[in-house]
Amino acid sequence: MNRIELSHADFVTIRVYYYPIKKNQLEIWEPSMRYGKIFFFIVVLICIFEIARLWFLAPAQMAAHFNFQGSPDRFETKLDFFASQLQTSLMVIGLGLLMQVIFLIIPSRWINTPNREYWRLPEHRDQMVENMSSFGFALFGTILLVVQAGFELSVYASLQQPVHFAAQIMLTIIGGFFIFSAILLFQFTRSFRLPPES
């Protein structure tokens, strides 16, 4: 019988070339939930820019609330109006960041995801947290966009004579938010499917 002997260098070579192939296969399989963080911080930057831009456009007296017909029923100063908007935006951002902390510290056994027996294993926790983190960032980034849209429509309503809020546009934006959230939730659920080799 012929014996095959492998040197230590052969084992090293096999190990070096095998791992990248497996990694590439996992990268092909892994769904794309990684863009949530980028999206969130881009939205934050856009909101900062827009709030600064609208400050110089807004009149001294602002319509702060509107009825169902889009007519104003409460007015306040520009400073109070922007302070309220800034407070609302910071609250959304704060809740989004708080959710990230919860994702990091919550025990795996409390998390209920599709194929949870697989994803609760210690070696898969990092990917599970990454999926949840990206979903949270994307969701709160979208909520922040809706808040900013309402703010912008209010400012432009106050620039008109007579003052009138574009309620139909806002309803369209809210409808788009629910559609996008449903797509986001579907993608989030999909990110917890089992890899082909498991």
C-alpha cells in the first residue's frame, strides 16, 4: 500500500485557500441588511442641513398646527416652532440609538427570529445583532424622514398667503412610509433564513 505524506506546509496551504472560498460563499448568501446605518446617518445629515436652510426662509410667525382641511388653528414664533421640531427630531434619533444599545445587551434567548435555534447559537450572535441593528437604523431613519417632511411642509405652508398645509402630500408620504416599512420588514425577516450549507 502506498502512503501519502503531507508536510506542514501542505496543511497551511490547504487552510489558507479553503477559508476564502467558504467566506465568499457566505457573502453571496448573506442578505443585504448592512446599509441601515449608512442610511440613518445620511438622513441625520440631511435633516441638519434642511433645518438650517429652512431657518432662514421661515417667517417670524409660524403656523404650528393645522386642522383636517389644512387650515392653521395655532400659531407660534419661529424660535418656538423650530425648538419643537428639533426636540422631536432628537427624540427620534435618541430612540433609534437606544434601540441599538438594547440589541447589544439583550440575551439571545429573549430574541425571537425565524430559525431562532440556528441564530441563537453563540457563533451566530454577531450576525443576528448586525441584522437587527441595520433594521433599527433603517426604520428610525425612515421615521425621521417623515418627521422632516412634515416640518418642511409646515414651513412652506407658513410662507403662503393664505396659509395652507398640503395635507394630501403628507398623506402620500405617510402611505409611502408604511409601504417602505413593510418591504423593510420583509427584508429583515429574510435576513434570518438558513444558509445553504446548514
